Amino acid sequence: MTAGRGHLLSASALALAIICAQPAFAADDALPSESAPDAASADQKTAEGSDILVTGTKANEIAPVTASLQTTQPQAIVSRSFIEESLPATVDFNQIALITPSVSNYGGNNGIGLSESKAQIRGFQDGEYNITYDGVPFGDTNDPTHHSTTFFPSNTIETLVVDRGPGNASQLGQATFGGTFNLFSRATRDDFGGQLVASYGSFNTYLARGLLETGAIKGLGGTEAVFSGQYVHSDGRSSDSKYQNYNLFGKVMVPISPDVRLTFLATYNKNRFNQADSDGSTLAQQALFGKYYALNDDPKSSQYYGYNYTNKTTDFEIIKLEANLSPNAVLENRAYTYYYDNETLSANDVTTLPGTLYTTKSATGATIKGDIPGYTKTNKYRVFGDIVKARIDFGFGALTAGAWLEFSNTYRQQRDVDLTSGGFNYAEKVVVAPSTGLNPGQVTPQYIKFDQNSQGNHTEEFIELELRPFAGLKITPGFKHVDFNRKVDATYNQTTRYAQRLSNTYTANLPFLTVNYQPFSNLSVYGQYAKGFLIPSLSQLYVANPSFSNAVPQRSTNYQAGAVYHGSHLSLDADVYVINFTNKFYSYTDTSPDKLGTIFTNIGGALYKGVEAQATYAFGNGFAVFANGSRNYAKTNAYTDPVSGLVILRTIIAKAPLSTAAAGVLYKHGPIRFSLTDKWTGAQYADLTNQTRISPYNSANLGVSYDIGRMRVGLDVTDLFNSEKINQISGTPIVATTSQIYYQPGRAITGQLTYNF
């Protein structure tokens, strides 16, 4: 990489410093420039932002994971350099975050970044924590879950910051109590440059990627832009599970004046892959075809790849205005929109064995033998939102206030089809709309599972006061008010299968308090108290008698404390946490004579607690070692089952590892880059009854590259020691013919050529 390109690394440093140093943004004499010089050289680019946050210690210049001295909660910053030099280019954001403490994941069984994965933080599952992109929370509209391969492949990510906590009042999202993955977009630079990448590896996986930095364009007042595009193709680790990805990304920063900056960002992503909607294979199938069996080329089988595929199309746009209103006042506004469209064709059941006799139903109710049943699925939504923040600094403190407004419109449908003939499969029960409903007496077609529109209206107002009574101490109380309204307007509602128009509104008042004390320039201690909440899933409106459900939002109370130390060669931070979770969601079918149907309510709760730490030691010659780990406790509270009346004792939460650990060695000097990292995931249970245990497993990754002028030649080996252990089980207790068993994808080798200009 050229010296000019090394200088270009500064943009993410400043962006990260602003975000990490203040919950909202800093108020300086002039608006910070995204192209401010970076003290780090091209050989010291692993922890972009560390030179600003911690004055560029040796440890933080090479650390794959570090934390800010000014953080108010447990934190892990993963740099662009680690993403580029230690992971394959196909990697998704969950795999990037995996190197950090208390983070685990499963999925990705088709290969790293070649199928969707799900991450956990301290045992909190996807949907119980947030993911943001440049400060904008995003997720599905039925509940705040995420798709790791859908919106933001690694070429769109500059830096990833994992906040293991709810932050302060200005940290936004529907599930902040579980933490946040903060993704930051590729940064614009003040110098011209770019990069061309080509890679090829295991599973016939190839990638082509380009990135162009315009630098500051003098004829346009110093406007800077960055553009990127990539194409990925893979046959996949699993049988007949091809994967394709197209991505385009662009970002333009326009300095309207020394005190005003406008940034435009847009990304477009398209995926096509062969995979059943409920993918995975059973032990019986694996005994015949191997542990990585998924699909086949037999049109007489439900596992035929032509019957199981998905097309996903997304876009994401942000317009951000940043303005210094005065030397002590800053305003920031982000208007955004994003779109998701999932079009799926899938067999009903892919756990069948050779010789299975499939059947479908004709419009007259006749059984058609030999035809394979399946369904089409659509899930598409458009989200619009705006986030405004204002900060006034008054010397011994600062006041930040703002609001978040968001609206979403969603369409979802499923229809039964005959995969063999291509027509409809009339397999559903006859449903007649009740006389008290929207369309009394309406008969639902027997091939329609549901056809549904829904809307969401979400507003949050927040305020926080940062007090600085003396040098080094920051005390920040805050308050957030939340209103969330959901509506279902369904021609045929999910589950009930007749027309319904329903809505629910949820509100919450959430207090926050954080403290950061820095007694020395290289040491800080912090503490945090916060309340959080999570609204029920949209599925609470998929019931015949919603008035009998009484579920209220889940609530959490968070306590955390920790310390961060940045010495000349040692970077170290550690923390403890306790999170008390109440009002856990629960649903059951009423068996009383009234037969009220499905009822949603709250019972019991859960307790999360643990200890976490991470450290890096740099020897000063380009060589460093690092390690991190966590001991996590996540158990449900005892409760009385409303149906059986039995007392259900404490159990370990499913898919919540008891511990995590990571360690590695890194070497960066001259043209050589070398890293060997290993992530260990402790024992966990696949089910809430704790009957099915998943043993610990680990995955070691090797990354090595060498610069030859402007060309870099690299090799990545994921799962170096070819661990192929079970990392997910669907369907417990295990039944050989129905439970789906998933494994680590095993060793994958990727060669890469990178040309920098």
C-alpha cells in the first residue's frame, strides 16, 4: 500500500472518534473534517481511530480489538485493517464481530458469508439487540431481527463497534438493552486512490471487487466521494447450494461551508441462492449423503435445487446534514430510507428420504400422488425515518436532545403451490370469516396461507445532560420516551386466514445514567445504569381474539462497570455486568370451554450476568499477541405455567454459550502481514429445557499477505484445523428423521490479489 493510501486511512479514525467520544457528537470550533490527517502510518493502521482516542499506543495500533478510553459501557472496536487482513473478503458482519468478547454465532454453514448467520451477545439472540449503519438502526419490521448477507457486505463496512450495553438515551434502536453492533460505512478521503481485489477459493468461490476514492475535488469545493462494487459467486459448502451476490455502494461528502457538511450515501444489494426456507439436513439424510447434504438435482425430490431458491433485493439511503450553529452548538440530521424484498420458493418439507410418496391437492379436493408440495413467500417492506440531534456545550457540561421518527409499510404473503406442476396446491383447511369480522362469510381460498399488509409508527424523544464537575469526570443522566404503534390490515391474516384489521400501541419511559472517570491520561473507569424494553412481535396480532392477550413489552434493568487501560505496549479492559429481564413473552392455546385460541401474555423473566476482558500486548517490532474472554450466565427465572399449573424451574437460555474466548498472534512490518486468530465458543443448549447440549467448538483463522509494490498477494485459511462440529440444532429432542443438524463449514482456503492505486 502506498504512503498516500496510508494517509487516506484517517477518515474512519475521525468518524469513530466522534461517535465513541460522545454519545451524540462533539462540538468543536469548526466542523470536523472527514479527511483530517492521521498520525498512524501505513504500517500502523489496524486500529483506525486509536491514535485519536488513545494517542496511538503501540498496542492499539496493532490490536484487532480495542476499546475507547471515553466509553461508558463495555465496548469492542474492530478495525478495517483486521477485516481486510485477517478475514476472507466474503465475510459478513456477524463473523467480523465474532472476534470480540461475549459474541457467538451460528449459521453460515454454507461457508463464511455464503449463507445467513445469527449472532448472540451475552446470550441475547438476534432481535434482542440492535444493529445500526452510520447511526441508523435497521431490521425487519415484524420484529427487529437481521439478515447478515443482505444489506451490508464487507466492502461497505469501514469499522465495526460492538457496544455490550444500552448506551445512553441518545443511543437509538428497538432493543438497545441487549447491546448494539454499530457498522460504519466506507469513509471518503482527501487523496485520490483505489483498490481492485480478486479472490478465489474453496467451494469454487470467487469474488471481484473495486473501490475508488475521488479525493477532494477542488472544482467542487473539496467534495469527496467513494464508490465500491463487488460480485461474489460460490457453489457453497452444502450440496447444490449456490450463492450469488451483487453490491453497489456510493458515498459523497459535500462541504457546503467550513461549518456545514452534507453527506449522501446509497447502497444496493442483490442476492440469489439455492436454499430451502427451513434448511438443514437430518441425521438420516446425512447417513446416506454426508453431513453437508442440503439439496440435490432430482426433480422427484423435495430437496431439488430448482424447487428451493430465494431472491433478495435491498437498498439503503442516508442523507446526513452536520452543522456548527455556533462555536458551542452542533446540529445533526439524518434522513433515511431502506427497502427489503424477499421472494422465496420452497418445498414444504426437505427432511424426507428417497422413496417418499408426496401428495398435493387439486381445486376439487382430489389427491394428486407424486407431486411435491411447496409454497411461495414474499416479505417486502419500505422504511422511512429521520433522526435529529442537537448538542450545546456550556463549559462544565453539555446538553444533547433529539428525536427519532420512523414509519414502515410491509407486505407479506404465502401461497401453497404444486412444485411439480407449477399450479396451486389446495391443501389448507376451509375457513369462513366470522360474522363479526370485516368480511362476514368470506371463504378463504385453500391455497392461501396469508396475505397481509402491516404498518409501524415509531417515535422516540431523548435528552441527556453531560456534567463535567472537574477534569476527567463525566456524569451523564438521560431520559428517553418511546411510542410504538403497529397495525395489521390483512385480506387474509396470518394464522387465522381471514380478513382482520388490528393494532397495538406500546409506550415506555426509560432513564439512563453513565459515568466515565479518567484519573490518568491512559486509564479510565466507567459505570452504567439503564432501563430498556422490547415490544412484542407482530405475531401478537395473528390471533382470533386479540382482546384476550395481555402481553406488555419486556423490560430490562442494566448495571455495568468496567475499566480501560492503554499503556505504551499493553491495551487492557475488563468489565462486569448484571441485567435483570422481566415480562418474558409467552404464548399458549386456550383449552377452556370458551376456546379463545392463541393467547399472548408475560411470565417470569431472566437474569444475565458475567465478566468480560480483552488485552493486547505489542512487543514493538511489529509483533503482538492478544486475548479476550467472557464468563456468561443467562438463565430464566422460575415461573408457573398458565396451562399446566406446573412450576418451571430455572434453565439456561437456549443458544447462550456459558463462555467465550479468543486469542491470537499478529505480525505487521514492512510488506508482511500475518495473523493467526482462534475463537472458542463454550458449551450451550439447543433448547430451553436443557436436554440437548451442544459441545464447545472453535475456529482458527490464518491470514498472511505480502506487498510487491502496489500489489498485495494474500492467503486466508478459515477453520484452519478443520473443525466440523455441530453448532446448531433445529428440532429437539433430536429425532433422526426430522431434527435438522448443522455443522461448522470446515476448512476453506482463499487466495487473493489486491492492487492499490
